[in-house]
Amino acid sequence: FKGMNLQQVLKYELTTFPLSLSNLQGLPSKTAKSNLALVIEEGVPHKAQDAIPDGAAYVVDAMSVLHSQKEGTITFSDLAENVLNHVMYITNHASRIDLVFDTYPEQSIKAAEHTRRSKQPDYCLSISNPNQKCHQLKKLLQSSKSKMALIEFLLLEWSKPKFAEILGTTELYIAHGQQCHKLQAALSGTVKVTPVPDLRCEHDEADVRLILHAHHASQTCDDIVIISNDTDVEIIALHYSNDIGCNTYIQKHIQRKVIVIKINDIAHTLGEGMVKSMLGLHAITGCDSTSAFVGKGKKIPFNIAKQNRNAQECLSRIGNAPQIPDDVEKGIEQFVCSIYGEKAENIDTARYNSFVKNSMAMRNGNPLPPTKDALKLHIKRANFQTLIWKNALERDFTQPDPTNHGWKVEHGQLVIRWMTQPSAPEDLLKLSSCGCKKGCKTNSCSCMKQGIKC
């Protein structure tokens, strides 16, 4: 850096990816989302499953049920029976059960998360008949195409007369693809299948569709139970607690125990300002589609927002429109500075100050704050995700093009666009050398892409 202005140099990431938001491979940094659930549940008593009033409707995250099934050499017909029996058991054979599946578009803003979770290539499988053996269920559930095929098979299988007895008096709503069908046992011993136009939906995420189904069920039920271990679902349900308009509970399994939390009680404890800010806070600090700030977690940002009404106001406005207003972006930038313990309003200033004060901490693996360039793109992604959440009740909602909001397309898949500027100033790139032994004749190594001499 000799002869260069250090403040100007630090306005660049100086790495291929922003290490405050990603790992060395360019995958988004993650944090324990469940810590946010623990924080918002402080002071709210957990209830036993038998505390849920009789007559409650249940809205179930269907993929969590599939993932809970044990591996074994069984047929797909057996699997269908096991899954339906499991659903009936965890819902106490409720009179209304909504089973909500994800959809799997070819391009998804969660592609990076799917890549992070998947340990193997797609395991594509076609189900030719119900007696076909269901081998390696966990592996099957890693493939989007196989999951879609399995979902459609389950719907067809449960429509058969032999499942009428299991259904009993339950009305089973199944959200699959963009459609929803209601299954109920008929007096003739068959299963009646009816499309439900009011629950036909353009949303891809089950996280969002769970809320749409909860709102629909609230029109005829006084108590709604959402079964999901996903913190995203709990935060979204909290945001919509007033819209759902009845007693809403989250039921989840923690260490083999069933825990029930009343969402309305969490809303009352947090207060209106924090409730409105929670979606934005969650997206900014890391969810399935956005990265977390390395080493900062959920509790620190939550406590800062709780004491800062301006931060709450800015966070509550994230996702209100496709384009984030300048004053909101500036307020979020200041909020991120405070997460790093800096009082600056400009993230590049906070980055420089942090470098000067914490050079030893950086050597121990704690990265600097992101640059303004990287943070601006991160805020765009958080705004985009929150926009989707805030339109959960809009069945015909069509999301904008993600490539205008912090993603780009590579090899047909959406990937995060981390920066719009080079990784370092041009003068510094010209002086840099990567030390590759074979050279960059094929233009294949990362240094060549950054303009670094090989």
C-alpha cells in the first residue's frame, strides 16, 4: 500500500469475495437463525401441545415432514401412507389440515443455500408405480426434480379410496406447484378431490404460502397452529399476526420435545415497532436467501434495533417497494456500522476505523465491515426478499427480476452478485502478482479475472 491512500484502498474489498458476507468459495455466510427465535421468545412462556384449543386448524410445512421420515427399503405407496399417518398424528387428527409444499423454479434466489446444503449432485428419479422401492429418501429430497415428482405422486396416491379411512373427517388441503386441492373422505368410501381457487398462488416459497393458508383458515377457525421449525416462518408469522386475526401458534420440535409458542404473545412482548422491523432485521442479518455478517450473529443486531427507534423505522420500511428509498438505505448503512461497534454513518469510514483499531482481530479471522459497494448489493437482496414476504397474502404476486436486485445469472442459475467494482484499485491490481506456477495462458485462474499479474 506504500504511496497509496489507505482510506481509498479500503473502499475495495481486496479479496475476490467480501469476506464479511461470504466464504472463500463465494457462498453466503450463514449464522444460527434459531438464535433470533430464542431472543424474541424471551419472557414468552412455552406451552405444551395439549394447551392448543380443540378445533384448531393446522398448517404444516410439508417438506419438514418428508425429511423426518426414516430411511428404509419401502415402497412409495408405503411412504405415502407413513407420511399421511404422521401428519394426522402431529396434528391430533384436526378437522382442517393444510399441507404446504415448496415449488422449485429453475432459477431461485435460494440457489446458493441449496448448493450449500447439497452434498451430492441431483439424484433424479421418476416414480413409475406405487410398488416401486423408495431407496435413499434423503438423497432423493436433495433434487428439485425428484421432489416435484414425489409431491405429485403423493397427491395422486392420497386420492385413492384406501386413504379415505386415514383421512376420516379431516379436510386436507394440499398446496403443490401453483395449485391447491382439498381432499376429504366421501360417504361412498372414496376420496373427493376439489381444487381450491382461493389458494392458487404464484409464490414459490412454502414459508410464504404457509401464511396465506393460515389467513385462509382463520376465516373459519379461531385458532391456527403452524408446524415448522424454520425461524423464517416464525418471523413471517409474527409480522402477520394481526392480519391472520386469530390466535396463532408455532409448533416445533426441539430436542425431541414438542414446543408450542403463541405468536400473539411474542408480538405483545416486543411491541409494535419491533414487530414491524423484524422482517427487515432478519433479511439484513441473514436468512436462506441472504448472507449473514460474519461473527455478528442475530442477538447483537436485535439488541441494537431494540434500543434505536430510527433503526426500527428504517428496518420496517425494507421491502415496502421493489426499490429501496435513499433515506432507508442510508439508515440501514448506519445500522450496520453500529453492528460493528462504529458510530460512523458511512460504512467505508467504519471499515477504515475498524482496520486501524482492530488489525490484530483481523489476523485472528474477524473480517472488516463490507465496503459500501458490497453492502449496497446486500441491502438490495434483503429488500427483495422482504418484498416477497410482505406480499404473502397477494396470491397473484409476481416478483421482479432478481438480476436487478443483487443477483446475476451464471450457467442458467441465479448467483449472488457480490460487487460491482473490481476487488482492488487498478494501480494496486497492476502491482499484484498471484504467484501461479503455470501461468494464466488459459485465462482460467481467479487472478486473471481480477487483472492481477500471474
